[in-house]
Amino acid sequence: MPLSIDDLERAIRNACPVTHLEITDQSSGCGESYAIVLVSEAFEGLSTLKRHRMVNDLLKAEIAQMHAFSQKTFTPAQYQAYLAKET
């Protein structure tokens, strides 16, 4: 059974504190490929690699149901800086 955006969002919000979350279904609605932008205080002091490993561990069951999963992870301060560069 394909994973829905709601299922993925619920799993993420249950796994860690979320300041901001964007989920994009990159598979035209079939639930096979998702990209996320996740902002959390839980990432403070962690390298990008450690953050990605943390998310992969927290979402192991959900990721196993997908063909592809990509993530961008930020601390709240990093996300504000990222947004400032975008404008």
C-alpha cells in the first residue's frame, strides 16, 4: 500500500519536535517518492549527515515503503538564514 503524505507527516511529527515541515510527493500522487524539508530543534549541534541518519532511523518503516526519499534538515536558525537567502 502506498504511503500518503498524511501518513508521512504523522510519522515525522510523532518522531521528533517539528518547527516547520514541507512534504512534496515527487511521484505524481502514487506515494513512491517524497522530498521533505524538516526544521527541528532536535538538530541543534548535529552535522547534516547525523541529521539525515537520525531521520532515516526515525522513519525506517515509512522509508521502506518508498522508492525514493530526499530530505533537507535545518535548525530553526539555519532555516531563517536559508529563507533570507531565498529572497
